[in-house]
Amino acid sequence: MIFLTGATGKIGGETARQLIEKGASLRALVRDESKAADLKAAGVELVVGDIADAETLRTGLSGAQRAFLLLPNGEHQEANEKQFTDLCRELGVKHLVKMSSMEAVAHAETPIPRAHWAVEEYIRGSGLDWTMVKPNFFMQNLMASAALIKEKRMFSLPMGDGTTGMADARDIGAVCAEVLTADGHAGQSYEITGPEVITFHEAAQRFSEVLGEPVKYVPMPMDKFRERMTGVLQPWHLNAVCELFREIAEIGIDHTTDTFKRLIGRDPISLRQFVGDHLALFK
Ligand SMILES: NC(=O)c1ccc[n+]([C@@H]2O[C@H](COP(=O)([O-])OP(=O)(O)OC[C@H]3O[C@@H](n4cnc5c(N)ncnc54)[C@H](OP(=O)(O)O)[C@@H]3O)[C@@H](O)[C@H]2O)c1
């Protein structure tokens, strides 16, 4: 049995969907049962509660051979993920799969990648079998700009001329589902990108090509982004997101990886395909 966290979110939802297709036996931690009706209907056992609640996690992890750890970014992510790791060991879980990020490296300087790296190190020292799934920027992040793209044919983010190798959440979910069910992935860190390194100007070009009308990317000054998101995100989270976006703007990435193709056996979804698959949202 596999215990899932984050199963009502983007990557966890895709992971759960693809695990259900594989016929895996699943239990999921959810905060709001009404958001997990599809999971329940598909036979997933639900445990209702918060990741910070150790007793709820003991119930969820009891009898699980594998666990999937995905939490949204926030001030307590590192502490909650470390507690989750301790409980996996206490409850006899054999293999822990953690959602990390490609920016999480030993010399990471910004809060979110640093927290991921600290948890990775903690897990590596735990004695558990582990796999780190380390994706680049999600294409699905662009859905937050869908209304602007649809109505004004533009979008604006504080990423300057920075580059990403953005990947589709469906592909990342496929990787998670694979490593949670197949053997041979223990002790592996998998950096997952899409098929190309692009700037956000180039991302706008992909939208233009598929939508058949020019779409423009207008870089947003970081101060303006910070001002807009004040009150929307908690202060720790807002600062961490600004620092991460600044890192993308100033450093970005310069390569894609073939990890997805090696693991899943097909090319990763392109941004053109992503836009085409969500035409109603963007057009
Ligand atoms: N966005 C990117 O480009 C990117 C790239 C690389 C790595 N990542 C990493 O991916 C992770 C985020 O993944 P995502 O975008 O799939 O997340 P998401 O869509 O925001 O989903 C978060 C999930 O966690 C659950 N959750 C939130 N707080 C919880 C709590 N206190 N207790 C129990 N469950 C809780 C949510 O449940 P509810 O439905 O109840 O809210 C939801 O199922 C982060 O760790 C981030 O660093 C992101």
C-alpha cells in the first residue's frame, strides 16, 4: 500500500490518477474530504487531517510500504517533512519518495530550494530507501495567467529574461507514479525538465503559435510583484517566492535532462502541446 500526501494538488493529483490507472492500492492524507470525492470513488482510502498532526500520520502510514511526500512551500515545510520522515521510519515504511525541486542543491541560497535540500539530506541520512523527484518550473503555473492571456493576449511575471526547462505536471506525475510502483529507483535523484530551455518571451511565442494570435510576455518588476502579492501570500512565503523568481530571472537553467524519457519511454510534453490541451482556458 502507498500513502500519498498532496493528492488534491497539481502533482499529487496527477500522481494519484496515474497510480489508480496502474491499479495500486492507495491511502491519501486529505484536509478536506469533499475535495477528494474522485479519489474516494476510485477506491482510495482517505485519512483526513493536517500534515503537522503526528497521530493522523501514524494512522495513515501504518501498514504502508511506500510513501509520497509533497508539501506546498511555506515556513513549516521543512519541519513538517522532517517529522514525516521520522514517522516513516517509526512505522516501518520501506521507501520514501520526496517531491523536491531542480534548484535544490547543496549550495542553494534561496529559502525554498534550501529547505528542499535540507529535507533531502535528512531523508538520505534516515536509513529509509528514498527517491528524490526534482522537477523544473511547472507549465501549469502559467494557468494563473490564463485570464490575462485569454482577454489581453499577454502575461506578466517577474522572471525577466530568465530561462526554464518547464515541465508538464502530467509528466511529473508519471515519474512519481513510476518510482512509487517499480523497483530500481532507490537512492536516485531525478531532475525532470520538459523538452526545451526557453525564456518567457519564447513561452509567449509558443502561445502565439498555438492560439494563432500574438501573445506577449511583459517582464514585471519584482517590487511590483511583491506589492501585488502582499496579503495574498504569508510574509515568509512571499519573500521566498520573490527570491526564487529572482534566481530564475538572474540564473535560470541552461540544459534539459533526458530523465523523463529514460524513465517513461516517450518524449516529455511540449509547451505547444500543453497550450493545445488547454485551449478553452487560454483562447
Ligand atoms: N511550481 C513549480 O514550478 C515547482 C517546481 C518544482 C518543485 N515544486 C515543488 O512542488 C511542491 C508543490 O506541488 P504542487 O504545486 O503540486 O502543490 P499544490 O498544487 O499547491 O498542492 C498542495 C497539496 O498539499 C496539500 N496540503 C497543503 N497544506 C497541507 C497541510 N497542512 N496538511 C496536509 N496537506 C496539505 C494540499 O491540500 P488542499 O487541497 O487541502 O489544499 C494539496 O493537496 C512544492 O514543494 C514545490 O517546491 C514546484
